[in-house]
Amino acid sequence: MKLAPEGAVFVFPLAGLTVLSALPGWWVLAALGLLLTVGVALFFRDPERIIPQTPGTVVSPADGRVMEIVAETPQTRRISIFLSVLDVHINRAPYGGTVRTVVYTPGKFLAAYRPEASRLNEANTVTIADHDRTFIVKQIAGVLARRIVCRVRPGDVLAKGQRYGLIRFGSRTDLLLPAAAEVVVQVGDVVRGGETVLAFLKEPLGA
């Protein structure tokens, strides 16, 4: 099982403490340590995904459940995805393009499923531009997720489905895409980052 690099600082120390507990025969403590180690390792799992290559497809930026689909502005539509502690927490680019901005915003740590979490919680917003279209992915912290990891900076070029960060221990990911996009998921759908198609776009001339 492949792990995200950011998980090593948690998994290896826990594994070491588990081994040290087992040496003097503290089996109960060792068993608890093993369960905790496995649980944390599963949280930081980073599976490979088959990225749809059909032109105009917008893929999910995260694993989880679609909790909201709304018009954010007259020009954009927002798809919000809630990630439980059982979901893969790797974030992926919904569409290929160039990173224009990366903006970190400090904030609260409300439960990520609450509607106001999108506005009030700690967040990191990545804007990706392709031709005349813009995609905004917002990593939003939750009650347990208090560490947002972003691996990209302005000027980086991302392929569709490429990993660009993660959020630790339960969170939410918002995707803002052009209002003209044809959204093909519904509230309540379970999606997989980099693999589930959320919407279709009309390809611009010269794309």
C-alpha cells in the first residue's frame, strides 16, 4: 500500500512505539499501538487511479460524498465534497492547466459538513487556468483536520487527476467550475478523486 509522504511522520513513530511496547511483553499496549498504526496508515493511503482522458471531462478533486451542488456566482457552480476519516485524503487536479494562485486563509474549525464551513473554516484555495476557463479547488479543514498540505505554487502545470496536496483527518473539498459545465453527479453520490467524472465541458477552439 502506497502512503503519502506526509504520513511518514505519523506512521513510523507509531510503529516504533508498538515494537518497543511488545519487547517487554506489554501485549495490550502493543496491540493498541498496532491498531492505531494501521488506522493512521490507512488514512494516509495513496492509491493509483485511472484518470479519464475523454476531452472535456472534469474529475473529482477528492474522495468522499457530494454534499452540495449550488450556483456560487452567475459564472460559477460549486460542488462540495465531504471527506470522512475513512476516505482517501489526497487532493487531485480536476482539470489540466496552470496554477495561477495559491491562497491560504486562516479560519475556524467547524464541522466540515456544515454549509458555513466553506466560508468560515481554515482553507487553502488553488486556482487552475486552462485557456479561457478557470477552476478553483478549495481545501477546507474540519473539526479534526487542522493541517492542510499543498504541494504546488503559482506557475506549476498540473495534469488532470494529478496529486497536489492533502488534508489530514477529515475535511471538505469545494470545486468551483464554469456554470456552463454539465454536472453529471448528484448530492449523495460517492466519488473518487481523479477518477469520478463530475462534469463535462465544451472544448474551446484550438484546445
